Amino acid sequence: MNLPNKITLTRIFMIPVFVVVFYLGALSPWCYLASAVVFLLAALTDALDGHIARSRNLVTNLGKFLDPIADKVLVSTAFIILLTKPVAFLVSPFNKAGLIVAGVCVAVILARELIVSGFRMIAAGRNLVLAADKLGKIKTTLQDVCIAFLLVSMTFLVLGASEPEQGMYTVGRIFSYIGLAAFALCTIFTVISGVNYIVKNKQVLKDEG
């Protein structure tokens, strides 16, 4: 197994670590900040393994299989566990309605990833190679930014709720608003990039004849 694939596997192994650290926030709010660090490190390995694979000509079928799976599982896991402790979503002006909107957006994001994954499976079965586009990369970057800011905001929101005089709650709200703005943008780009990806490669869905 080459180096890029080992880095990809490391990202996969970091996912359960990320989840465990996140739920330790019930014991210490600083664990939400720690989980953001773990998430960012895992997300950065995506750029690292891709760069090494391309620059050293180490692109393999295993890597093509593992890399997108690692990315999707990491992001999907992050969004799902954020919904289980929706501290960051509840600071929106819509309060609980904001949580409902967040749930719908997460469902849309997960649906897009499943549809595109199925689309790629059909393409692979027909020996077609589908390259990632810029919209998809923008979508992934916005997702990572959104998740990181929401995770960081949770630490300050929880600490600020018990010690408001320190101004931590205000800091948490600022981080949360930035994260929610990125969340809205990444949802929009998720839909646009998914539609664009399928339309651009619509030949995959044509019957062979």
C-alpha cells in the first residue's frame, strides 16, 4: 500500500476519534474545540494524499475507491452528530425552526452525495472516468469551513451560557453565524454541483446500443 492510500486510511481511522472527542463535550465544552481540530486535520489529509498521489504518479484504483468514501463519511458524520447536539443551530433568529431547516439541508447534502456516488458506480461499470469539477471542490471547502466554525462555536456557546460575563457567548454567536452562512452556501453549492455533475456527464445514463 502506497503513501497516499495510507494517508487516506488515516483519515478514515480519524473519524471515530472525531466522534468520541465530540461527545466528550458532555464532560468538557473544550472537547468541541478539540473535535474541530481533529476534523480539520482529517480534512487536510484529503488535499495531502491527492497532492502526493498526483505529484508522484501514485494514483491507484484503491485510492480512487477509498478517497471519496473517506471524504463523504467524514463530512456526513460531522453533519449528523452536529444535529444530535444542535447548540450552534439554535442561535439563529429562527430558533427551533432553524434546527428544522438545518435538518432539511443536511438531508439534501446527504442525498446529493448518495446520488453522485451511485452515478459514479454506473460510470465505473461502463469504464467511464469522471473527473471532479471546480464546483464540487468549492462545495467540499465550504462544507469543511462550515463544520469547523460550528464546532468551534459550540465550545464558546456552552461556556458562555454558564459564564456570560466573560463575553464567550458573544464569541460563540459570531462563530456560529459564520458557520451558518457557510452552511447555507455549501447547501446551495451542493445542489448546483450535483446537478451540474450529472448534466455534464449525462452520457452515463444513456442506454448502450
